[in-house]
Amino acid sequence: MSHIGPDLGPDHEDGRTTGTPRSSRAGSRRGEPARRGRGRGNRSCLPLLLALVVIVVVAWLGGGWAIDKVKSALGENPDYSGPGSGSVTVQVHEGDSSTIIGQTLKADGVVKSVGAFTDAATSDARSRSIQVGYYELKKQMKAKDALAILVNPKNLVQARVTIPEGFRLKDIVKAIVKDTDITRSQVRAALAHPAALGLPAEAGGVVEGYLFPATYSVVPGETAKQLLTQMVTKTRQVEADLHVTSRAQALGYTPHQIMTIASILEYEASRDQDYPKIAQAIYNRLHKGMALQSDATVAYANNLSGTVYTTDSQRQNPSPYNTYVHTGLPAGPIGSPGETTIRSALNPTPGPWLYWVVVNLRTGETRFSTTYAGHLADVAVLHQYCETSSAC
């Protein structure tokens, strides 16, 4: 009989085929059961025990996510069957994957398992474009239904505040209070610390004119300080894009003065083609040492709005914003200038004009003159227009 095994070999001394018995190699004595087989059985169980320990540790550390992973591997991803009930606001952060979103949803009681949500997301390409923000969902929703809400940007929970060009600080405060959950006292508290809003140095701590006119999204929990800081940051961004500092210096003015001129333009015209011409007329008057005599600045000094006329008594207001009483520019911006008027203040149309007046309030038609007599003739045209128009 031939013997096959790595532990036996020939004995070349006497020519007999001998080998060490398995029992003696395992260390057993004659007549005792061999222990080697039992040792092999213990070692074969060790990897399985280690695997179980790893699963338990990962499940303990990873919570529901790890359990869902195990269930997913077993083909089990429990899901709620109903549309859900109640209400819960869930936030999606920048860079969140479908798995992370699923973890958030499960933690908030929206979906039953992370795997159910990731399965739904895998089968819907729109899940790759879920927008950052807040969403209102229900408790115990079917994962597919929860995903349907998240993939629709219209379901973002946010308020929108629109600040038109020329809006003054008081108007901006009203808009914030009207369109968001932020209160007037909260806005005032934030405005009381202008340095914390990131104002540019040239503002001198004055907020008026540096809250950029635009539409802003306000998410749940956003504070007055955060929203106002957004507006200031937008102003600084536009100033940088237009190179306001260097171009103002080339014109012989400071950035604050450019913002002031741009804010006046917002009220002295309504057509884009007129802004650069009025800017030039303002520069011409400043260079000649003439008072600007801008009714827009008088209206600001007297806290007026919605009118193109000012009275003699209003023009006597000693406010540093009244350009009938004081020569030069007013103390600062009289509203929030937009990009068009800032650009116009930096790029005036060359010309000799010293006077301007809007003669048609509906079309915005504006006439320019180099003499006071010519200006009076243009004002007569406005008066004639106002006799037959309700716009005045």
C-alpha cells in the first residue's frame, strides 16, 4: 500500500518505509485521543468570531447606518408605507451625499432606514442635484415620497427679501420685517453694531448706502446680522468688480463719494442713458463750486419719499444732507445705489451740462442745459406736463 502525505518519508538506513505517527507529532501519548484535530476546529471558528466582533463594534459605533448596511447586504431595507404625518424641518448641507441625507432623514424620523432612501435615490437621477437648504417633510414617510420633496427646488423652505435700487435704510428695515421672521428690534440691534457687519473702511461706520439692492434668500434661523452682512458683502463685491477704489482716485474722489453720487443718481433719473450725463453735470457743478441743489437730497434731509417737489422751508433744513444749504456733496449716500448707477458715477458722459430736470415722469425723459435760463424753460415743460398728468 502506498502512503501519500507530507509528513511521511523513506528511511534510507534500513530501507524500510517509516514515519512519525500523527498521534506522537500532536503530542499525545499512546491510547489517548489526538488533540490536533480539536485545535484545528478552534482555529477555523476564529475568523467567524472576529467577523462577528467587528460587526458588533461597527454597529455600536455607526448606529443605524451600520445596521442598515448589514440589512442592505442581506437584501433588507425596511420602508414606511404611508405618506407620513406631522412636520419636521430637515437641513441638507453642502457636500451631503445621498447616504448622509438618508442618515439625517432617519435620525429625524422621516424614513425608516438609510438603505430605503439610498435605494430610492439610486433609481432617480435627480437625487444628484438636491439643493442645499431646508425642507419641510413629515414623520414616517415612504422614502420615495421624501426624495420627491427634496429633488424639487420649489420645496426649499426660505423667505425672499427684495431690495430695489435706491431703497433707503428705513425701507430696507421694513422689507426685512415684512418678508421674514426677523423682527424690527433684531434688525435695529444688528444695525447698532455696524462694525460687525463688515462695512468697508470708507463707510466710516455709516450703513446707509452699503446694503446692496438685490434679492436675498433667508433660511430658517438666519439672523438679522447674517442677512445684513450678506448685503454689505455684496456691496463690497460689486465695488471690487468695478474697481471703485482705483477709478475713484483717478477721478479725484474717494470711494465713499462715488457711492454718494451713485445714490443721488438713483433719485435724479430713471433711464440708464441719463445716469452718466447727470453724473457729469454733478461733477461740473462740484468743480465750479456750485451748490448741487438736488431735491433728492432735500427729500432725504426731511425724511420725505414719493415726491419730486420740495418747498422753500424744506430747502432751508440745516441737515448736512441738504445740498441747497451746503455746497459740495451731502454727508453720505441717500440710499442704496445699484451697479448701474455706481458704474455711471465712475464713467460720466463728457459734456458741459450744469442743470437737468425730468420733464415726463412716466417715460423718464430728462432735459439738460448749460444755462439757468435754459433750465427754467425745461422746468416750465415739467409744470405743463404736471397740469395734465396724475404722475406728479
